Amino acid sequence: MSKLIASAAIRGANGLVAQAEEMVEKAIAEKGKDFAFEFPDTAYYLPMIYAMTGFPVKTVGDMKAALGFAKELLHDEPEDNIWKPYLGEALDSGMATLFAEEIILAIKYIYGLEPVKDPDTGYVYNGFITDTIQRNLGIQLVDGTMPGFAAIIGAAPTDDIAVNICRELQEKNILTFLSGQSNGDSVTKQLQRKGIELGWDTRIVPLGPDTEHTLYALDWAIRASLIFGGKKAGDFKEHLKYQKDRVFAFAVVLGPPDDIKWSTGAGAINMGFPAVCDTDVPVIHPTGVCIYEEVDKEFDHAKIVQKAIEVRGLKIIVEKPPIPVAYGPAFEGERIRKEDMFIEFGGQRTPAFEWARMRELEDVEDGKIAIVGANVQERYEQGGQMPLGIVIDVAGRKMQKDFESIVERKIHHNINEAQGLWHMGQRDVNWVRISKAAKGSGITLEDIGIIQATMVKHRFKSIVDKVQVTLYTDEADVNRLRDEARAAYKERDHRLGALTDDAVDTFYSCLLCQSFAPAHVCVITPERLGLCGAYNWLDGKAAYEIDPTGGNQPVPKGELLDPKFGRYTGVDDYLKKASGGAVETLNLYTIMENPMTSCGCFECIVAIIPEANGVMIVNRGATMMTPIGMKFSTLAGTVGGGAQTPGFMGIGVNFITSKKFLSGDGGVKRIVWMPKALKERIAEDFKRNAEDAGVPDLLDKIADETICEDSEKLLEYLTSVGHPALEMDPMF
């Protein structure tokens, strides 16, 4: 261990703990020791302190107590004439630094100093990362779409180098957090000067202008083991092991490190996150705390990202179509405003549609891109607006008619992942834009076809042998073919609507979240999609055909043991094996006995309200108090981690409108409370189910936050409207 690094980390930790202590004493004097505080939208108090020590910091007085943990980890700076390994002291100082930084930032929140607003530009940094954002991105972390995240600290030598580093991370689908400064500049400011769009949509997230703001990224990381891993607060060894083994993060330090950067870096090394610097720093190569090296250096900025990826042990393979702009999921959130737009298609401006259709092998010319229309190039070069019909013909020995909709849904992602291209909607309500910048880079109409042909073959390589794309640009052709497509949509919907749990003999599992929640197994049926909302039964079926050894496996139903609650011998047998014995039985249609486990990616939580003889549903992103006395963020902390929790269950939104929703408990008539926005979102399909259940006005009888947020007022409302749950058999 380098004495220089250890000394800097120890100095940094001592200075930050002293600063935190001074700020806490000031806050106690001005606010009182009982002044309550919590970071925005989290159930985990001050997450780093909570995970490592088990101590929930709820007040300013608690912050003073928590500083005691940091003080116990402080050391004196090494003497010049004594040489020793220093590793333990440096790592202790790193953890003390994280505790102190967390308290410092919490105090700043109390005084309205966080998130930071840049005094010169007015730009507001992200600040603390909420539980909602973490859960929203959970599925991307577990399915490999987002293989890891990087923390860039400091500033690059030039603005162009800063852009190139971040672009490379985007193209490799790595989420990037920005913090810190170097010589009065920062990567955030460098990107802003170059007009680069920042934020969650583009996966470049500025946390704050100081090195201490890196703590927000580490707080994000540590909550993964709390939310998805089910690790207990205070079990620091398990948390740190989880971070090293399952959370793939690293730091890129640009510019000379100071004491605070070294001490914060030592805290990150505790978690298994290495750092690569662009300056001549001492390296730490012995492995153990991290998978490979802890600290390394790379002076060539064109190689620094790849160096960091190698040091962290990440394996990244990116498929990119041969087009003249950058490509990857990081560009999906990019917006193209009207003033930045070169041309657009659809969006009720012009006729448009998109249609994937299965063909025989001999009817498809693989890789062919055809553009049909008069004066296409001339009209495209004029910009503005054009009609557009996208027809993707696919053929393959394993291709099935049921997979058409899955291929079609990916059109959205295929286009959006191209920098400077934007897509919204689907089928005959689609909308596509190309930016002026993309046009300037050489994007053509043909490239839309090239993107589809390349990515359909890549995403569905095991079931699609040939792809041919035809783009129609004349209004008459688009209108004629759109009518044909609409007939195909209708026939497809009718066919898929007939799929029920009883009509198939095989369900599918989803094990993608086991990378974060090892005991969790999702069982996906035709009438119950995955709790993340991203995978339905057909997705599971197609995924198995694409990768027979992947995360979606067939689950033979076996013998039906309980028709009311939905228990099958085949499902139980599979669960025992896939969960490593953690889960032995599952009832698909009840919340009360052996319900589905949850990982943490769920779109909604269903929770029993005993006094109402029913259940409430609260969706991710809802911030109001619920009738059981907990907000979504707090409630979510009791549901995830791969455990079965009778009376509580994570679900996908669309399961609410399934005929199998809690059918063993009485179905939709058990729902007594939902957020207003969720009621509006599902209203059309829900009303059909309510009518089938004999209560056509059920949605109006379900309370929301505009009516009540506590159980007493809820019961009054349910009684006044005659909610059917009050007359049903007791739930337990």
C-alpha cells in the first residue's frame, strides 16, 4: 500500500469528520437535536451508515451519534521513519470519509444547500439519487442492458476529451455519474460548453460540483444490496461482498488527486470499486479488496475507459449497426426538440405505421433495404415532414407467428438507440424524428432500414434467419398498407387475447434479477406478467428460443394442486431448484399464502389492509402516504430481496387488469385504495373487468389520496359508497 495514498486518505478522513462534527453541532444549536431529516424518497435513512452499522439516522441528534462510528475508524498520519502496509488504516479512513460525507450532505439538505445550483449557469445538479430511480433502472442493471456504472471525478485536459470519454461510456451502455473539480473546471461544465445533454435520459448524471458528491453514487450502490440483495442493515461484510461481486462500478479520476479524492476513493475501494487516474500516481496492484487492481493509471485518454473496464473485470460486447452516428441504450432518452429537428414522420403530422410480419424463408431477401416512393432523396433532403411506413419481413426456422409483436416492439428501441434519432409510439401511432446534427453526420433514410435489419438479427438471432426492410414514403402507399397492418394488428390481438393460464401447459421463469436477488424467481404466465412489467409470457417463450440456457426457462405446470390459489406441482419443483431451496411452493393467485417473491424491480406493491378486508395498491414513483402508514419507498423495503411476505407482494401494473389478479382472494373487488394517477392509467381495462365481476362502478368506489391517506377515513369512505370488500368473506 502506498504511504502517499494512505497518508492522504487519513488526512482527508480526519478533516471531513471534523467538518461534519462542526456542522452537526451548529445544526443542533439552531434546529435542535430532535430535528427530523430524511433524504428525498428513500426508506434507508442515511444509506451508507445504515447498511454498514444498522443504525437508522432519523434526526440531527442521530447524526451526532453516527459520527461516533466514523471517529472509531480514524487514524494518525504515518510517521516518516516508520514503514508498514497501511492498507487497514487507509480502508478505515475511507469508510470514515463516507460516513462523514453522508452527514455533511444531509446537513446541507437541511439548510437548503442541496441539490447544488450553479451560481453562474443556474444548472441544478441531481443531488441524492432516490429509491424510485434505483428501482426504475433495476431491470436494466439485472438484464445486462446497463452493465455497470462509472464515477468520473474532476476535469479532463480539454472539453473534447471529456466528451469523448463520456461518449465511449454511453456507447458501452455504462451509466455515468459526474462529480468533483480539477483546476477550477469539471467534466459537467466541459460537457455543458459542448452542448451535451445531461441527465438520466442520456445516462450522464451530474451529482454535484464537489468530490464529496461522489457519495451519492456510492449511496446508490449500497442500496442495491439492501433493495435487491436482501442484505440486513448492519451486516457490513455481506454488504461489501455483494458490492464487490454484483455491483460493477469504477472511478475515473481526471486531474491530480487531493486528500479528499484519495479518502473518498479509499471508501470506494472498500466496496470493491477501483480507480484509474490520468496522472502519475502510485498504483495499488495487489488484488483482494477489489477483483483486480485497486488503483491504476492511464495517461492516454483514448484508452482510459477500456483500462477501467478491464480493471473492474467487466466484459462488454456492443452490437452497433453500420451507421454514421453513435449507438447504444444510453441515447434512448435523448430528446429532439422542434428547433433541433431536421425531419419527422408520423406523430399525426403525416401518415405512418410500423409492422413486423412473418414470411416464408424463400420470400425474404436477407439484408435487403428497399425504399419505395417518388423523388425520395429529394424530398428527404428538403427536411420537414414525410409519410413513412416501416415494414419488417422476418423469416426463420424457429420463428413463430406469436413472435411478430415482440419483434415489432423492438422497433422503438432500435431507432431510439441511435444518437440523433427519436421514436415514440407503436403500430399506427408512431412518431419518428431525425435531428439536424444526425443529418449533418450523414444519417440517411436508408439508415433507418439498416438499423432495423441489423438489430432484429442481433436481438433475435436464434429465431430470425432472414430480415428484409421496406420503407414506404408515398402517402397513398402508406395509407393502403396501414389498413392492411391494422387488420393484422386486430387479428393478432384477438389471437393473443385467447391465451390464458388454463390454455397452456408451460409457464416461463425469469431469473434475470438473480444477479441482484439470488433467491428470487419470477414465474410468468399468460395472465401474469413479470413484476417489473417488462416481460410477459410471450417474451419468456421467445427469450427461451433465442437462448435456451438464459434467464427465461420453461416451467411445466404439472399437476394442479389448488385451482383456487393456483398451485402446481411443476412450478413448486422448479422453484425449489431455481431458488436454491429458499422457496418451496408458490400460489399464483393469492397474496395471503406463499405469494410470489419480489426482487425490488416491481412496478407496484399490493398490501393488505385488514380493517378494510381488502388490499391497496401503490405504484413506483408515488410519493404520498398510504392508508397502512407507509409510503412506497418504506413499504418497498419490506417486500424485496427474494422473500415471500404473506399480505404483501410486488406486481407489474398490467396484472391489476388480469382476470387472475388475486382471483383466489376475490379478485379486483378486494382493491380498496390506489393512487389517482394509477386509477386513471388502468381505467379502460379495469372497468371491463369490474363489469365482468358484477360491479361496473367499482373504480369509483376505490379510494385514492384525494379522498384519504389513513385507514380510519378509508373505512368511512368505503362504508359510504358500499364497497363490496366490506361484504366479502374475511381475508384471514
